[in-house]
Amino acid sequence: MQKIISASNFADIMGVSKATLQKWETNGAFVPSIDPAGRKFFYVEKLLGVPEISDMVQSSWEEEMQVNPLRSYTSIELFAGAGGLALGLEKAGFSHILLNEIDHDACVTLQYNRPEWRVVEQDVRTISFKQFNGKVDFLSGGFPCQAFSYAGKQGGFNDTRGTLFFELARAVKEIQPKVFMGENVKGLAAHDGGRTLETIRNTIAELGYTLIEPRVLKAIFYQVPQKRERLILVAIRNDIADKVQFKWPDPYHRIMTLRDAFFKGELYDTDVPPSEGQTYPLKKQKVMELVPMGGYWRDLPLDVQKEYMGGSFELEGGKTGMARRLSLDEPSLTLTCAPAQKQTERCHPTETRPLTVREYARIQTFPDEWKFAGTLSSQYKQIGNAVPVNLAYAVGRSLIRLFNDIESL
């Protein structure tokens, strides 16, 4: 593991704001050192009492990279999008026999990059999975987060009708895979006062599966240069569940930054290739030119702040996504479906422009040869909605290890 860690990356590891880290420093909880350029950093050896840091130092990452499937494990994926999850799981060793997605451009993307995959472009509600009963090892899907009806007191399978989680549950019921996985936004855990997740738990139990306690995984821990968090649900069929144990992936030894994403190094063999991207209107460009690397609207001159922010200037809250320029020395903020929305600005660290398609793709750890179909805005949307490939790969290795244990029974 690296010997030092920047203050901003330490804040990301801890999941706190820079303001909170500043409070900790003031209280003497963590004392930073200062480099010649005036930047704060910490010596890793002084942080070994912090569980997140000791986990990175003692990680079994290299060992986990050696995990290979004992045989070809078959997989079906619903809501496949542009293939971030599918690609990561394939790298880990799964063989996809069917991928379902309703978005046309995303289907073209999948088919173009993997002509051998069977991609079904249709509404999941119209697909029967009964032909796969007992023939598929694994099922996965990133279902959208939707409110349930709670007709029953407990909330279960029937209460999820009309939602896309119901379709994932129906596929589980029809296929009976050994294991299935759902992934979602971090907010699902607290959605509707926790009732949404409670209903999902009840449904999984009703289906005859044992849910591993869900976890929010931070992509920055798994070789992804982006502060994205995903809630992962893994469930094992009851006849197998008590005989095996699922182990979550260990973190990588360091945090990847935009420097890793855009330049030749540990993540990529070359600098980021040129590609098309959005541009700023002249007026906005003039404003963004005034924002320093890693800065946002509060770093603008006061008169420019007031004009740019308009009515939002007087409102409470940080609005830290507005007029935001990313930093080469930090992971990117979570990518959205468009790189130049006012609320969630993602300006290039050193050039005054939105990120290009290939820069977007690298932040999501797609390989450079993975091409996206459709209009420019469709490509951004496909990439922004994806599960980061390296996060999927890390979870995939944990799942392959689980399947190897099941195979050995």
C-alpha cells in the first residue's frame, strides 16, 4: 500500500466531508502533515487504528484476483444497460446466456461489443423465464428503486406487483437459480422509511432464499476512480445457504484518482483516447474558466457567484455540484446521465469543458475498446447509469468463490 494518503482521499475513505475532517483535525483526532505545496496528507502507518485503512493494508486483493471458476457458471442478467455489470461478471468468470434490456441503444451497445451474447430487447414483463428452470446458476439485475403498495401487513411478493423488482422476483421464482443478486442505489436502504427494503427482504424469504445482510459498497475501494456507492443484495437458495458462506470482496490497497483514469499507469496502458464530448456555451465557459481544480461556485468572485447562482445564491445548503471542476488528485464525483447539468457539473480538471465520452467511460472503468451506440446524450446516459466494471468484477470474484464452494459440496 502507498505510504501516504491525501486529506481529500482520506475523507472519501471515511465517507465524510472535508469540513468534518477539518473538525477532526481541530479536535486532534487526526493530525495531518503538509507537503511543500501546502497540501495536507497523512502517513498511512499513523492511521492503522482506522478499520477502513487497516482493511486496505491487510487486504487479500491479490489472492482474490487468483479466483477462477471450477466450471463455467451460467448467468442471466435483467436491466443490463450498457453492460458494466455484465462485463465485470464476465471478467470474473460467468457465462451469460441471456441479457435483457429495454433501451434500444444499450442493446445495440451490448450486441456490438459482444456479438456472441444473446441480447433480448423487450419489456421484462413480457418475458417468460420458465424454460430456464433449474438450468441457470446465477441471476442478476439492477432493478430501479420504486415504492411498493403494502397491501399486506408484512409486505411481500404480491405487494411488489407493478414494480420492476417484482419482475426480478418473478424471474427468480421461474428460474430457481442457486444464487441471485440485485443491485441498487444506496438510497434504497432508507427508501420509504425502510419499508421498501423490508418488503424486499420478505419477498426473498417467500421465494425460498436466504439474504446475506445487504451492503453498500463504495466503488473507490475496488479500483474505480469514482465516488459511487451501490447497495448490493446477494441471496442464496435455502437448500444451499447453510452449507456455504459468502465473503464480500476485500478493498484494493489504494484509492484510484482521475490521474489514474486519464493517463497511462496502473488502470490503463495508454492515455485516454480522444473522443467526442459536449461543449459549454461561451457564457458558461467564461464562468467555468474562473473555477480552480477541485473547486466549485464558492471559489468564484462574489459578483460572478451571484449572477451564476441566481435565486439559489441565498438558499441554504452547499450545492457543491454547481460550477464544479473535478480534481486530478481525487476520484470523480458520481457520474450522472449528463456531464454538464447545472446542479451536477463535472468539468474536466485542467481543461474548461465537460468530460468526453471516453473520459466518462474510463471513470466507470470500461475498457477503451468498449464502444457505445446512439446519440452523444444517449452514450453519456448509458455510461452514467452503468455499474462500474471494476466494482462488478470485484463482486463477481466473490460470487465465483461462492459458486466454487457450492460446486465442492
